[in-house]
Amino acid sequence: MKATSKSETDKQREFWRPFDRDFIENPYPYYEQLRKLGPVYITNQNEWVFTRYQDVKTLYKHPACDAGNRVKGLTKLEEQGKTETSFKTLLEATQDFLVFKNPPEHTALRKFIASSWTDRSVGALIEHNISYLINRCDADEFDYVKEIAEPLPALTMAGILGIPPNDYPELIEKSRVLFRSFDMYLTLRDLRDIQQAVLEMSEYFDFHLNQKKKKPDDSLMSQLLHLNPGYQQQELVHTCMFLFMAGEETTTGLLSLGLKNLVPYWSDLRNANSFNSKIIDELLRYDSPIQVVARLTTQPIQLGDIKIPENSKLALSLGSANHDETVFKNPEHLIFDRDSKHLAFGTGIHHCMGDWLAKAEGITLFSRLMEKYNKIEIAMEPVFRHNLTFRSLSSLMVKVSTN
Amino acid sequence: MEIWTKEKVEKLLTELVAKELKINLQDVNPKAEFYQLGLDSLGAMYILDQLEKRLEREINPLLFWEYPTIESFSEKLLQQENL
């Protein structure tokens, strides 16, 4: 059966505007309309867009929803062999990324990473990085994204993995390109760029893994080598690359959007002097760094009245689910003591492994900023990264005054 | 530099679509949506790549699905800048 009538689809088309700057900057009013119009919108390239909380949650966890669309696409591209460039390197890397894997390979790799990453004593590292970055900003007006929200997660991931902290600016550049492998719409040109970033990052992490072999320490890279149940060096290289990227890009999203959204509440929260995990969860719900997650159905799925055929591409809108008025009262308002069941970190077997780290970085950073700056203002219109899948700012000029 | 008209862009696009789908030029309906013609996302990628090379410019892949027929896509490409 068809999920929606033709006229409904036409109406929905007005509100799924991934191409428009307006939509990118503030997708929430559009999501609201989409949720009202129906449970699913099938785009003109036959993607099934889901926007309601319960549907997104169910499908995110559904065993017949494959996480590896990108890998499947690249495999087909390689098989067809019609392109001048081979994408073998990129295919091999994405195959090794935890986020694109399905059970049982997913289960094994996740277990291996979890067993290697038991050291959660990152408090001192985060404090050190924050005080270094904050002290470096001595002007009254500065670009918070460039000075703090971008470098902090990169410096922190570098510290955890055990690579030289000074390498972060170059790694951020490459990791940003690599992160585009999550985009829903890519060209061959994009794939060539991403593959180039994979090559360069592979070389980098291969070198550093070899260093750790010679001189083991207590870093995550050393632990991965130490506990390796039999993965090839290349797979470890790809895992390190993935961890760096995953820990870096999305956290920048949280820290940049988070500060922008906190500014109106600055003095209240500052006086309350109890910046806690609930506030971070509400910031994550209100403005989720990962807005859309892609899936591919491996079997037909019956979801209420809707029958999704096998091999359908799904776009699960976490951003919209987190604003679903049937689950979150007054979703367009930040309510800091809300009971949180947001989907910003996903759910089920693909629930983010670094959620605790992102939250620790957020809590510590916002607390230190509140201690240091009694006033903060947004000095210029924030600049959004033009990306549908991943929500973040590329620039946030702030004006601050210290105690 | 090559001067591109709507007719020329449409002709080029029709050729690329026909080649990709391995069908005759006259079977490519310029008013049909790409998806209805049988193009998938990989097919779109190949076509866009060749289009970028021929037109010597970068094209946002979203445009392809935003203007999902040969007619509308050609028109959009011409509007965007002088080719």
C-alpha cells in the first residue's frame, strides 16, 4: 500500500528542503509540518524520510535496517567499474568504520573498542585543554568556534588516542573531509576528495601505530594494539581514524550550537552555579549535531500501516524526533530540567560510544566559560555549516567580559 | 569557451541519461522524473560527474533531485550562472 496520497506528498515536498539555506539554519519549523502531514515522506529519489519520534526510534533499532548504505553504494560503484578512479581505498576504510557495520562484525568490533577504551579518567586532560584554549583568547571579541569549539574535541581525542597534540589543525581539516562520507548526497568529486583524506590519514595513523608498537604507553592506540584479537594493521588504522573523526566533528557541533543556545540563559545559569548533565542533554535534544541517519532495509518492514519494501533507503531524522511534540512538551523551548529521552546519540546497538566524553567536554567547558565570563554576547550572525546530515557552526563571533 | 543554450544542455543531458540507462535517445522523455526513467543514485553520480566535466563547473548533487527532470534541471543549470 501507499503511505501517502499524491497531494500529501506534494505538500511534504514543500517542507523537506535539504537544499535551502533556511532549512539548514533552522529546520525545526519544517520538521513540525512534516510530522503533522504524515508519518513518512517519500522523496523524488525514493528516500523514505521519517520524522516522528517513535518511528525514528523503532527503525533506528530495527534489525532489518542496515547501517552500511555508504559501503553498499561504494561496493556497487567498484563492481560496476565505470569510473576512472578506483574507490577501493575508500571502500576498505568505510567497511571498517564501526558506524557502518552490522552484526555480527559490528558486535565484535564494538566489544573490542569498548574493552580497549576503559580509561575514562579524562577529566584532567579536558581541564588542561580548556584552560589552554581559554587563556589563549585574550581579546574581548573572538571566534569561539575557531578558538575553542573546534580545537577542544580534536585536542582531547588526540590526547586519548596518544598522538601529538600539535598535529590537530591538520587532522581537523582531513577529518572534516572524511566526515562527508556521512552525507546523503555526494558526487564522484566528493568521493575522490574523501578518498584522498583517507589516504593521508591512513599514512598518519599507520606511522603512529608503529611508534606505539615500539614504545607502548597508556594511550588508547596502545591498548588497541595490546588487546587486538586479530585485526589487521589496516583495520586498526581505520578504527583510529574513525574514532578521531567521530570524537571530533560531532562534539564541535554540540559545543558550538550549545553555546549559541546558552547565551540567552547565561546569567541565570551562572547564578545557579550548577551546570549539569541534564542541561547538556537538553542542549543535545534541542539542537542535535547529527540530524539525519541513513539506513537501508534488508527485508520488508511493516511499521503501523506503512509497508516499507526491501532495499528502501531511509532517512531517519533525529533532529525532528527530538522535537516531536507528542513526546517533548513545548519542544521549541529549552527546558533544562526536562526528563530526557532524546535520540541525539542514537539508540540500540549503534548508540554513540563516546556520549560520556562529549558530555564531559560540554559540562566542563560551559562551566569554565561561565566562571570566566560574566557576560557573553553573540557579536555577529552565527554561520552554519552547510550540511544536512551534520549540524554545526563554522563561526560564532562572541563578545565577552570577564569578572 | 563553449556557449551553452537550453537546447544544448538538454541535448547533452539526454545523451548522458540515454547512455547511462542504455536506451535510445528518443525514449528519454525530458519531462519524466529521473527516478521514473530508472536512474538510481549511482547513475546520478556518473551523470553529474560527466556533466561537471563538460560544463567545467561544480554542481551541487542536490540540484539533480530538486529539479528532477531533464527540462527543469537544464533550466536550473542555465539560471545558476552563465555557462
